[in-house]
Amino acid sequence: MFPKLIFSDLDGTLLNSQQQITPRTQQAILAAIAAGSKFIPVSARMPSAITPLLQQMKLVTPLIAYNGALICNAHRESIKSMELPVKTAQKICADVENKFSQLVWNVYGEDSWAAASTDHYWVPHEEQIVGLKAQRLATTSAIADFKLVHKVLLMGAPEAIKQAEPLISQRYPALSIACSSPNLIEITAGGVEKKQAVSWLMNYYQVELNAAIAFGDNYNDLGMLAAVGTGYAMGNAPSQIKTQIQHVTADNDHDGIAAVLQQWF
């Protein structure tokens, strides 16, 4: 059975190391859609950092943002949302300023992104990757202007992230906390993960387990890869991930997604 739902992480998976979708991968995805599949991006990014990639391929499709905290239909309307209390987001960001000063906080809600008012290296670095600009907030009290919060993102050097993550996890055991890369800590409401979002959409579209596949390259993709009929780890994934996932495809610079899809399409 060819896959009816194809879920894919973006960075390190759909995108190569130059943050591009290669022609071969794009053609394979379009062939799958022409045959009746849905291709659904699953990312820690905000919706407006996902949409340009879909527009590039002329895709009208649902998307999963913020690691599953927000699911939008093909018209960019929210169909499932799991938020952090605004006061909790303020508390986390204040803790970062007081106890983890090597990190910089960011707050995301719906399609808004705000960061600590700083020239910290990591915020401009993230802006360059996603092609968007963050609003600068001088104090954590300004977070109160957010109608809702889907994610707090902490950025920093890998060593600082490694030291801070277990301490932050201890302080906020009810929240979902994960490192999506060596320099990022993603904090969302409890229960938020790619796995639950993918499972929710499979139920929403009434697609059986064996008719869904997924691609990913990092630790926050593990649940998603296990939640579908067949999960594929990218060749560039850490070895610990590739040993846990039965199927491994080529890396993101060698069209790992296309190598799988072209078996069917």
C-alpha cells in the first residue's frame, strides 16, 4: 500500500544543509501528491516559517507547527491548539535571565515571535535560517501582550544548552521540554510532541497506521517515527537515533526522502 499520509520534519530532513529543497526531492513529493498522498510538514517552526517552503512547491496542505502545539488546515486555520499559560512563559523567561544568563529566550504564539531585546548571536542566526524577524522585547513583562503562547525557545551555545536542559526540566516537570538541536531548547505545554500531533491527524483523516510514513533526523522526531506505520531516520541523524529506528534512508544532502518515495511513485 502506498502511503496516504507522508509526515516530514523540515530542518535536517526535507531541507538540505543549505536550507533548500532539492529538485529531486520536490519532484518525488509532487509525484506522491499527484497519486493521492498528503504531504504534511511537521516542525518546531512557526507557521509563517513553514509556509514559504510549501509555496515554493505550490503545495496547499495542512501543517504541524511548534512540535505539535499547533495544527493548521490547508487554509492556515487552527484545527488543534495546545498553549502555555502566558504567566508560565513569563516565569520561564525570567528564570532564564536570572539563572541561565548564557541563554536567550524567545516566545512564540500563533504566528508571532518575540525575543529578548539583545544583539545576542543566536537570535539573528535563527532569523537568517527561517527568513523572519523577531520582535524585540525589553522585559519579560511585555510577554503579557501575547494573546496566547505556543512555545518558549531558549537559544545558546551547545555546552550552555547541555548544562541548562536538565535543570529546566526539573523546574518544570509538567511541561514538554526537548532539545531540537545542540543550541535549542523547546518548551511547550505538557503532552505536546510530534507523536501526538501525527496520531491526531491520522485519526482526523481516518488513515490506518500502515498507510502513514514519516521522516526525521533528530531526537524530537523519535516519537513521530514510531507513531506511523513506517518511520525513516535520515542518514544524517545521530547514531543513537538510527539504532532505534528500523529504517534508515540517505542523508538530507542526498535526497533521503526521494529515495523512499520513488519506490512507490
